[in-house]
Amino acid sequence: MAVDHNILLARISSDFGICGSALGWLQSFITERYQYVAVGAQKSLPTICVSGIPQRSVLGPLLLAMYISPISNVVTAHSLDHHQYADDTQLYMVIRPSADVTFTAVSKCVEDIARCSLVPREWAASQPSQDEGSSVPTKAQRDKIPSASGIDITGTVVPFRDCVKLLGVTLDSVLTMERHVTEVICSCSYHTCALRHIRPLLTLDVTR
């Protein structure tokens, strides 16, 4: 993701009030870094990174959240709620089963975010292919919500699913957690069976 260093530092200072030595530390952390491409024993010449933040760093998710923090103002303007972790953003809205239920607010909110350059255009344009929608009504209300057509997100229809995965947790449409428990059991079973392949290397028999 192309994070502009000047915009990030200005936002850290103006929006979050970080200045002085602390701001200098953050500037030193994200600027004057070099990158190169290595293939086997061959390496390209180092090139300075003019944008971006270090991935897999402790500060990475926090700095990215600061960079795209104005998104919250757009979401609030559309009377929606949202949760964010790094570049993972979920929009929430309260819906009541009726004949005039629409998801226009969600569509317009995403369009405004993509249009006002709060995030890089290539990042915003790539998100609909990764998105999913889910409603969490009671069983009696589920059939009353018009979800068959999905939600239009910047020209791409995002379908509703019976379950969605949020940061590793699988949520079904009625929050029973049965799907998540099943997936955890399957994962544990797979890795337990995989221990058989390294059993000869184990000094303690943990497969019993």
C-alpha cells in the first residue's frame, strides 16, 4: 500500500497531537529505508523507499490506522458504524425488517471513501473482490430482509453470505458459532494427524 510519508507524518502531528521527540522517532522509523530484490545469490542495487511502512512490525498496523483515520469521518457522515484493524475495515448498519430496507448508505459511503482519496485508488478499487456481506437477524426476521441482490460497492455487487470470516473468527447469520467451532475442530484434527509425520523426530511421544 502506497502510504505517503509526508501525509502520514502531518496526520500524526495534526490529528493525534504527537510532536517533538516522539514525532522525530516515528519519522526516523518510516523514512530513509532501503529495499532490494534478491534472487538466489544475486541482489539488485538498494533503492530508497519513498512511501509505505515496514510490514510485520509492531507499529505497522497502528501507523496505517492513523493514515486512513479520516475514513471514520466519512462513515459517521453516513450514519454507519465501523471497526478497523490495519487495512481491514468492516461497516455496520442497523436494519429493521420492512418493505423499504435498502443498503444505499453502505454503497454511497464506500463510493465517498474511494472518491475522496483517503486511501490509494488502487487499494480502494481492489477491495470489492475481497468483500462479503452478512446480516444478523433473528430467524423470524431473516426472510424479510432483501439480501438476494447483494450490495453495490463501487460498481461491483457484493453478495450476502450465510457466514463471514472476520479476523479469523467465522460468524454465521444467526451467531450460533457452530460453523466456527466446526472449523476449529477440523483444523485441530488436521494438525494432530500431521504430528504422525514427525513422530520419529519426537523425543516425547505426544501423539498418544
